[in-house]
Amino acid sequence: MKSTILVSFLLLVSTIAQAETTVTLEGVHNCCKGCTNGIIKAAADLKDVTVTAEGETVTIVSKSKTNAKKAVEAIMDAGYYGTSSEPSAAASSTIVKPAKKLTTATVTSVHLCCQKCVNAMTDAVKSTPGVTEYNIVNKQNSFTVKGDFTESDLIASLNKAGFHGSVGK
């Protein structure tokens, strides 16, 4: 509890002192230079936003909270996911509809730049309860999943591995 209050206080003080917003995403899939470049490129068009990616940590520094949030959304749209101590940072993009059983789904807007990405994505998809088939291919931005599973379970498995995607039926 004390550490949460201290972190919140330090964030507030740094925001006031620097007039900047900093959002840190933890657990982001970032296995190679291609991933790092993809993360940074996702928010490159946003004004006054700097993104750094080191290991599984992505740091977004922006002159406005609005652009910081847009950067998080752009990174997620590029296929990456991480958790943040800033509660509102990813909340609007991670809302998943109630569990509905699916037998097939196409997952789009995923990042698969190398075989390490493919292997990590495959492990994530295989861990989804009810998934029996999938075709995850290097250098593609979508794949198909079959079985008897829910969209929320699939997205949760991707997010746990540091990935994000859009699920279509």
C-alpha cells in the first residue's frame, strides 16, 4: 500500500515538475530488433511522444496525457501488449465482450516479425483452453484459430505473452 502511494506521489511530482506524462508498460513481447522497431514505429507519428523499448519494458513520455494514451493504443494496434501502473492507460482497448464460444476465429493486427515471435505466439495460442488448431506463420499479420474456445480466453492468452490482436469470427 505504501509503495503504491509512493509511486503515485512520485508520478504526480514528476508530472508537475516536468509537465510530461510517462507511461510504463511491462511484459511487452520484445524479442528482437524487429520487435523494438515495431514498438517505436507504432507511435512515431504522434507529436511530442518518445517511446523507448528495453527488454519487456516500454516507456512512453509525452507532453500530454491524451497523446500518451494514443501511443499506448497505437502500440496495441501494432500487436503488442503490456500492463501499466497507470490504470487508464490501456483500459479502453482491453475491454473484451462477455465469453462467447467460438469454433473458428481470425486474429489480425498481430506482430510476427521473426521465428521467436511465432514461437511465443504459438505457445500463447496453445495455452488457450479449447484451441485445437492454429496456423501461425512468420512475417504475417494474421492467423486462424480453431477449436471450442472463447474470445476472452484467447485475448487473455495473447496479452499474458505480451501480444495483442483483434479477433474476428
